[in-house]
Amino acid sequence: MEEPVIAAVVAMGRNRELGKDGKLLWQIPEDLRRFKELTKGHPVILGRKTFESIVSYLGGPLLERTNIVVTRSSTPLGINGPNVIVAHSVEEALAKGKALDALVFVGGGAQIYEAALPYTDKLYLTLIDDEKEGDSFFPAYETEFTQVVHDEAHECNGLKYRWVDLNRK
């Protein structure tokens, strides 16, 4: 049996900025649809703060996929259900994800991306041609992920961005 694939999905600005004050810096409807299409049916690893932000925005966890929430806390999340699993480290989350599926996604935030990057095989990037002030950033990836699988330009309300899929070299 092949080793499961670990893939990170991320939208970032020119300086690898992701968010500020627990919120995404950009809301691009087509990109949110892409995230849903890519991750649907597969486990998604999320940090607690990112998970709570999603619950606040959507009114519940991500549907049609298992939410694996990484938290250091022993306190329950307050959101339970068959599609929510708690892990206490990225390594534990990856092991739980691999036990469920041959494709496991990492959905953020910044600390989770950084901890998972050494284990990640593929990046699904949305590279936004814009700069905003952020307080969370995606780690440097350019030297490890050099194989371009897909590169497609888009525009939304004057905002230019590219979907770039990369494999680890």
C-alpha cells in the first residue's frame, strides 16, 4: 500500500501573509470553493484557533470531511460530532488522518503549517498579487517545493491571483 499523501492548502499574499487577528486577509469566493472541492471527503488538519474561526464563520465544523483539530488544551472544544477529532500534536493529527484516508489536507493556521511542512508532499497554493498587514505567515517553502504541477491565473474584482500546485522536489 502506498504511503498517504499530505497536502497543504493555503492562500497567501506576496509576503506569505495569511491572516490578521484570527481572520483571513482575503475573501475570494472562487478560492473558498476550490478549498471545499479539494478537501471534500478527506481529513483536514486545523489548529484550534483556525477551527474556532471556521465554526464562527460557518456555524459549525467543515462539512463532508473529518476535522482533525490540534490543541494543547485538555479542555473539550465545545464542538463535537462524528466529523471532529482532537489531536494534541501535528504528528498525532497526521497519524489519525493517515489512518482515515490516503490523502490528508493541512488547512492552517500558521503554526500548524510550519509544524506540518516537513511531512508535506504537495502544496495547493493561492498566490494573491497583493500585500496586507498580517500577523500570521506561511513558512518558507520555495527551496523544497519546486515541481510545478499546475499554474493558473485568475482575477476577482480586480484582485489578481494564481492557483499554483507544487510537489516536493
